[in-house]
Amino acid sequence: MNKVLLIDDEKRMLDLLALYLKPYHYLCQKALGAKEALSYIKEEEFDIILLDIMMPEMNGWELCKEIRRFSEVPIIMVTAREQKEDIVNGLKLGADDYITKPFNEEELVARMDALLRRIKPASQIEVNGLLWNEDRFVLSYKNNPIKLTPKEFSMLGVLMKNPELVFSRDQLIDLIWGLNSETEGRTVDSHVRNVREKIRQVGFPIDEYFKTVWGIGYKWVNK
């Protein structure tokens, strides 16, 4: 779960953003203005920041510049402004992306997810208690280890890192077994059955997340 700092001088907007992000497994911290935001950033670690531009005392551009003096945390500027010079100014000061109000909820989440993938490639993914840790080669559910083979572990990681993307059997063979492999599609199906069964045994509702796309392949769905 990624931790996001929401910065705005309007409580209503902070509440709305938090409401938008709650179903997407973002842990939201709200900061009402720049001073409160700076105190949080200096004391806590955040994965990403959503920063409003038009704020009293210290606007978003000034706050972005101040944050960049001591932190490289990803920043998305959120504002009603949409002039090109405003966008350029924000990016020059160190912002990573820009979205204008009113915005589409799905677009906002897609931009946040894409930015986090670019800046912080996932070596660890947690979904509803299921933890996939690439560095430690560990899969667990609520601290209960799940033993997978290296191929099973890699295949699950490919899917979890790319939620909603459908992978054909041939694509999974190329990614997991290699381009010159003579592995067949039924081997992929066998690995899928094994992964599902092993995860199902520890009580995780794997069938709600690991989906078969009939006639094409498989995908992971984040709920």
C-alpha cells in the first residue's frame, strides 16, 4: 500500500481526494496548507504527493521548490489552472506530473500508478495481506509463507506488477522461460493451477484477483 500526502487549503478537496483514492489502496495523509505539509514531510516518509497550487501564504510552486531542497518524493501538481506556462513552471521547479481540476478519478489514479512505477520500480507488492517480495524471494499471506517454485514466483510477480494487463501464454513463456524456450502453453496452465491452489490453501481469495481471460491468457486484478 502506497502512502500519499494530500496538500490543499480546502478541507472539502482533501476529503474528496481521500474518498477517490480509498478504493485503490492508497493510505492518505491530509495536510491543510503548506506549513502543515512541510511538518509531515520532514517527519514521515511518503511514496507520492498530490500538491495544490493555489494556496495562501505559500503556493504550490513555492512549496514544491522547498520540498525539493531536501526530498525527491514524487510530486503531482493538482490545480484548476491549465495554462501551458503554469505546467512548465511546475515541472521546472521539480514536479513530476500535472493534472487539472476537475479531473477524472481513474485518470488521477492511473497517473499516480504510472509515476510510482517509473520512479520506484516495485520490488515488493502487497495486496490485501498477500505480500510478494522480489528481493527476499518471499510470498506470504498475513505473515504465513507460501512456497512457490522460482517459475511460479516469477509468473505471479509479472502479473501483480502489471494489474489489469492481459498476458497470453506465449508472452508469459517468453518472459519467464525465455524466448528460445520449447515450453508449451499447457505448462503455463499447470503453473497457474499450482499457484492458485497454494495461495488458496492459506485463505487468500486468489480467484478474485488472478483471473483467466478465456481464449487469451491471464491477468491480475486489484480490487
